[in-house]
Amino acid sequence: MPIVTGEGPVLSSAAALWQRLAPQRWPLPLEALPTEAALVGGAVRDGLLGCLAETPDLDLVVPRGAIDLAQQLARRLGGSAVVLDEPRDIARLVLQGWTIDLAAQEGPNLETDLRRRDYSINAIALPLAPGAGLLDPTGGLAALQRRELVAVAEANLLDDPLRLLRGLRLAAELSFTLEAQSQAWIERHHRAMASVAGERVLAELEKLAQAPGGAAGLTAVLTANLLEPWRGSAPALMPQLQRLTPTWALACGLQDPEWAWALPLARLSCVVDGAGLGRLRSSRLLQKRCQLLRDGFNSLAGRPLVTLPDDERFALHNKLEADLPALLLLAGPGAAEPELLGRWRDPGDPLCHPKPPLDGHQLQTMLTIPPGRELGALLTHLSQERAFGRLARDAEAAVIVPIARAWLARRRD
């Protein structure tokens, strides 16, 4: 889910932050952790901003032995522990629906650890020791007040080049301005992204596509050439991407639950095609959905759906049955007749949700026709006739079979 950006004042005291974090709700009692441990990262940032999720992910730094501690806590509290990075001593504890990451401190002290992080707003620590104040060695609190994203250091971004992409994602999620020097570093080192695993890149892109400012964020990603290793020669649909906002979705006639999923899908399809998603190691289903959206948009070539020949329009609806709202976002408000989305919301509509009036087994029996391409073509023909009203929606077999016989006869002549 996208982050909901807090609009109130940014907190600056540890006591006020603890009130927002409400540790009494956590499935992990504080006394189970070393007194030298500290909460860092997104939960601290979002708590200070006032936009904490209901069950925020918790990132904890401990002096040493993070993997052992996670495993001990899993056994004691009934959760599960997963080793994320054995050389760096990082593990994940999953407990009662919460995700708690435990990492060994990098360097001789907590301040050194924070100075190795990506952006200053992520480099604020809340030590667990009673009475301890916030630790902010890189100016993260001031950056939060300015609503600005500032990289801690150029070298830190290169330590894990995914941080280049993460910066643009965070700026879009939080509606923050990216500081000029940080922007320059991201653009300068875009080729370093080639060393990042595709799965990690995809995870950031999917979060970015869901962000309130996702259209502008993805445009910035393309402008900075961060996706060069995966996009190949497929052009980005830049004009379409730039207008993909909630306001545009409402203008296209989509309701809130529809654009909540259709907008991210349409944005992603503008940025990368099916082959590119394959290089990013996405699921085959996502590759297919995005490629079909691009193909469907290109097949329209700016024409309204109603002007397509029946066979082209039927094929388009058949291929994009589930994702028609995303196509309409790409094509724009004038692409569809006013009642089309209402028809799509009806699961029995024969155009938006095409299906043959009789199944293949019935036709095989009634017409003595073997399975194969001819039967498939007949089913498509009958479905298309039904979709465009030339065959009644509730037509019975006694009406359908003579029409099917006549079509077969014409085909065989």
C-alpha cells in the first residue's frame, strides 16, 4: 500500500515519538531486546511524520548477534526467523503479522552505522534505552521539516545502487523534493543499477507505481536512465505516463476501488514492456498483462473503441477482459462509450466478459465436430455474435445450433 503522507508538524522529541509508536501494541516486548538496541529506518521516519501504518515494519539495530537473537525470539514468542544476509548478520522475525528486521550494527557505534545509510531521513535512530533521545547525525530531522530527501553521501549510494532508485521512490511516496546534489548523484551513477538484481528493482518499481506521486516518480526514473539495463528497445509511453494520476482516473470514469489497482498497472506498463519485465524476473502473469495493455493501446492508435471493426474490438476485449480499466486510463476519456465501464462492471456482459453461449462439448455432440481449430473458431464466432447483439444473450441451443451449422457450412465451402 502507498504511504499516506502526514500533513501535521514533524515531531522532534523521543517521548512524543514513543507515544505514536505505541510499543505496547508490538508483538515483541521491549525488554526482550538488548538495552543497546535502537529502532531505525522507516518506522522512525514515518512516526516523526505522523504517517505510520497500522502495523509498521520495524527495523532494529543491535550491537551484535542479530541472527541468533532473531532465532531465539522466534522460538520464545512463537514466530519464525529468516536469515536475510548471513555475512552482515541480518535476519527477519515474522511475528503475529508483524515484520521485524534485526541487523548487527555496522561500525564501532550507532552513529557510524547511521552515517552509512542512504538518505538522512532514514538515518535517524530511536535508542531503546530509557530516557534516550533521538540520534540524528546527518540532519534527518531538518530534512523532514523541509520535506526534502537528501543523500547521506555519494559513496553510500554506490554501496548498494538500488538506493538510487529508492531515492526517487521515497520522494514520490512522501511528496518530498529531492535535493539537487542527491539528484545529480543519482543521474551520474545510473549505470551502476546494472549490478542490482532484477527482483529488487521490480519491487521498488511496484511500490513507486502505487505511490500518490507515482507518475512523476516513474517519469523521473526514466529521465535518469535508471532502467536502461532492463528496458531494451521498447519505447516508454511517456505522454500517457505523465497524466496517470487519480484525477485523470476519475475523469476516465473509474471508481476508487478500480483505479487503486488499475492506475499502478497502467503506470508500470508505460515504463517497461513484457520482455523488460521478464528481465526483471517478474511473474509471467504480470509480463502478459503489461504487454497486452501496451499492445491494446497501440492497436487503438488514438481511435475510439467503437470505431474498431467487430473482430478487432472483440479480440481486444477478450484479451484485456480483466484489465479494461487500465487500458481506458492509457487511452483517455474519449476512447470508450459512456456506458462501457458500467457494462464491464456487469460480470455477465457478453462484450466485456466474452464467453460462448454453448460450451465446446455441447457443440461437439450436437454438430458431430471434433475438437480442434475449427471448433475453437466456431466458439469465437458465436461469442462475438453474442457480444454484439446478433445472438440473444439468453439464446437457447435450439436457436444457436442452426446458426452454428450455417457458419460451418459457409466456412467449408
